[in-house]
Amino acid sequence: MATKLPTVAIIGRANAGKSSLFNRIMHSQQAIVAREAGTTRDNVIGKASYKGRDFWLVDTAGLKPAEDEFEANIQDQITEAAEAADVILVVVDSTKYSSDGDRRVAKTALKSRKPVILITNKVDLKGSLPDSEFLRLGIKSIIRTSAEHNSGITDILSEICQHIPAKKQTEPSETLKIALIGRPNVGKSSLFNTLAGKQQAIVASRAGTTRDVNRVRLQYHGQALELLDTAGIRRQGKQEVGI
């Protein structure tokens, strides 16, 4: 029987570079990246490999206080991703002093009692602060990176491998992929959540809530399924700025 792959979650404040880091590790532009904060809403999941070790990598939205029900759903997803992960990467912007938001993220990660790695990103930029400025977050393992310039990525992967099984894990083969597509606001994410059996995708009455491709792995009568929720198909010229 196949063994479930370990999961690594990326969490942090908005615009710290989580999606850029995710894309570097995945060697793809799977997660949307923009200069505006809050581009990622749903969790983005990809299968990563490094030196014979496979794991699921999860990119999450920026962790912050919820101002409404819509934002509360996003924050719940982040907390659930951290709790379900085997390893947590906390990403901070090294050009900014640690804030209440960073401390909130670190507290969420450490509370899980899982291995936590602090990623000080954007070290290539002028004004990047030394690691000593982030010791107050309470995370012992610190790695300096520049996701933009692919610096420090192998150090992160090597550290991750210290906390996941040495034996290569496998997932059930012959996974059937099912994509839900359609115009915005027709109920794709609601159907996705019903089939997934949990609030995996953010749902709201506003159109265009889903931005990234949302994925969940299921088993049905012994068949491995991967369900994909997609953003609404729109005519060109109606896309949001930065996406």
C-alpha cells in the first residue's frame, strides 16, 4: 500500500514572497505572483521532489486579522494548512523589522509543535536586515534567501529533508484528474467544497473569488482522484490588475 507523502506549508504575512518561494521550489509559475499584497487567496498545492524525497508543498494566503467572514475563511485555511503540515516554512521580508503580524505568524507555527524553519526573504535588496533582528520570533532555524534570484533555495530543501522520511514515499498511481471550469460565480467552488468534504476553496457572493487553481486529493471506491477548482473564464480585458 502506498504511503501518504509528507506536507510542507509556507505561511507568512502578505507580500513577504511566499508565492515566489513556492514557484522556485516547484520550478514553475504555478502560484500567481504580483506586487500587490493579498494575491494568493486559496491554498495552492504542488508535488515537489529533492534528492529522492517527495513531498506536497502548500502556498497559503497572507496571515492577518480577519475583518469579515470572507477573510475569516481565508485565515481558517492558513491555520488548517499549518496544523496539517509536517514541516512549516515561515517567510518574512528581510527588509522590514519584525511586526506584530510576523509574531502572530511565528506563534501560529510554533503552536503546532511541528518543525519550523524561518525564511528571511528578499536578502538581495538594499536595507536587508541581519538574522539577529528576527531572533525574537523564537524560531531557531533561519535561512536567508532571495526567491527572486533563486538564492538559498537548495539550503531550504536540504533543511526540509532533515525533517521528512529518507525513504522515498509514493502516492497511489493512476490518479484521475477532474477539473471544474465555468464562468465566474456559477458555483464551482461550492461544488468543489462539497466534493472535498471541507472548506478547501474560498466561497463568496462576489465574482472572481478564486484566483489560483485549487487542488484536493480524494479516494472514491479505491480510485485516486485529484479535483481542480479553477478561476472563472472571462473575456479578455476584464482581468483584475496584477493577475
